[in-house]
Amino acid sequence: MAITPVLHKNLSQSAKENLRVYLHKLRDSCTEKLPPEVELAKMLSVSRGTIRRALDDLEKEGLLLRIHGRGTFLNPNGFQVKANLGAMLEFGTVIQRSGYKSRMELLSVEECPAEEDTAGKLQIPEGSPLTRVVRMYYADSRPAIYSLAFIPRAVFEEQPTEEDWRMRTNFDLLQSEAGRLMVRDCIEICAVTREAAEEELDCRLAQMPDALLRLEACSYDQENVPAIWGAAFYRTDLVRFHLFREREST
């Protein structure tokens, strides 16, 4: 069965996405067991270490099962998952995997000083200039996610224009314009009222329900340096999360 070789500069991410497509082909062919890592690495023209990292990520997403002494297998339940809480996904991707067409709208972008709490999370001096970005993401025609992000202006040698912020995601701009690839994040989850979300975002949340899921996250780059902190507000009638867990051996 054919599998697309990796050509993108970000090998781990490209390997993971190519493997994801390959897993769907395996499922469609009713094949459950994956080839060995060495064979997969040869098929994608990458190192075994790159394949192992990609498989680790896909296992965390619940798409794979590794059984000691037997190999790596598709997890049939994993393909029923729309949005996995254990995966670091861009908001538009979360919406698309939930079965909707995604569209992003920039609501505001402005400079502000880092307050004590935000400065601490981003490990920068209090008062450092930040870019504050508020976006809205649609699921088909309905607002589904509002996001608030704070990014240190110092990460960019040349500041992105408002049109850049309008057309591209925060992660995309950080990677392409600042060389900062976000590889992990630390999140905190709670439920909030629409009124509390409106106060934090400083905007009206049209067509959103009275209760929202708030995910606060600090994202770290490939050097384990925080580069973006913020919060996202989800309407859970449109976006539902799953999380695969394994019981610790005793």
C-alpha cells in the first residue's frame, strides 16, 4: 500500500500527518496492524526517531494501540473521536474534525503591556509589550470558539501587519515569522458564564450559549520557551472533546 514520502521541513509534523492519512487507508482496507518502525521510516524517507515521535503523538490522540510483544495496531474507537483533548490542534482543525466547515474572523489586535500574571506565565518582565489578539471561529455559519492570545512582541524581528493577523493563525505566524514552532502546551479547564467570557474578551459573544468551556493554555516552543498564552471559549453543543487514558501499572 502506498504512503506519501515526507517533504516538509517540519519532519515530525509532516510524518504524523502522512501517517494519519495512511492509517485511514489501512482502516478502509480492513488492515489493523502497522508495519514495523524501520519499514515505516523507509516508506516515509525519514529517521526511525522521527517515526517514533509521530507514532507517539498518534497514540496520544487515541488512533493507535501499542501492545508489548505484538506490535502497533489501529484503535478502531479512536476514529470515532472528533476532537481529542490530548492533541495540540489549531482551532479551525478542531472545528473541521467535529464535522463543520471552519472560518476564522479577526475581531481585534492591539498592543498592551504584560500584567503580572501574564508576564509570569510567559517568563518575561512585567510591563513588556504584548500583542493581544482576539479571534472568532465559525462552525459552518455559527460562532463556535472565541480565542484570546497574548504574544510577546519581542519574538518578532518585524511585527506582523494587521492583514497578517487577519489571514493567518497565531501558530502559523510564530513559526513562519519568528521561527518558533509550538510543540507542547499546558492547559487548565473550567466552565464559565457567557458574561464572564465577554468581560475577559472585552467583546459581545453573539449567538453563544449561557455556559461555555474555557481552556486556558500556555504554549511552548521547540526550546521549551513559552511564546503564547491565552484562553479559548468553546460552545460544547458544537465541539466535544475526548481523551484517551491508560491505567498505570501497579
